[in-house]
Amino acid sequence: MANYLRSEIAKMAGVTIETLRYYEKRGLILPKRIENGYRIYSEEILDRLNFIKRAKEAGFTLEEIRKTLQLFDCQINPDDLTNIMVEGIKAKIKEIDARIGGLMEIREILFQIDQGLHQQHLCPTLQEVLKKK
């Protein structure tokens, strides 16, 4: 299995070196150190970085991702892991649906405001004067 330096793995994963440092600080990745103090990153860490990227794109928080990676690290029975992940995915879908519902309500309010702004408005006093003519 190949090992990479920080700059190499960052480029391969499409992340910045700062992102690698942050993920390490958060416990998402754990590179090894060699004698000269350099960090080396394995293919497994590249896989983790790709998983993190995809999970973030799917709307999962780094804390949710960290917990999922901990489950992988514990080498839980694959069926149990699948069940846990299915529940997490269902919860995320429910959360996203709620957000969509809230955004649709906001969209409708903004649409109504926009429609109101495009209507002709006259001062109520002026409307009364015009009615009398």
C-alpha cells in the first residue's frame, strides 16, 4: 500500500492542506508520522477523504461523518453497520424534507411580496379623490 506526503494526498483528494489539518484535529483522519516528523497518508486515508467529501456533499455534518467513521473503525458486523447507516440516511432525508418545506414557505412569501410590489399602488387619500370625480 502506497504512502503519500501531505501535499500529495491533498492534491489527490482535491482538498487543501488546511483541510487535512482540520480533519486531523477533528479526528476524521489519523496520519502516521515518520522519523523526521513528517506525516504520511495511506491509501486508506485517501478513501476516507473521498468518503468525507461525498458525505459532506450529501448534507452530513463533520460530526455525523466522524461518528460514521468511528463505526467503520470498530469493524462492526456489516449488517449492523448497514442498518445504522440506513437509519442515519433516513433521518437526513427527513431533515432535508423539512428544510425544503420551510424554504418553499419562504419562497411563497417572497413571491407574494414580489407580486404585490408589481401592482399599481395609489395613496388611499388619492384613491378617494379619484373615486369622487
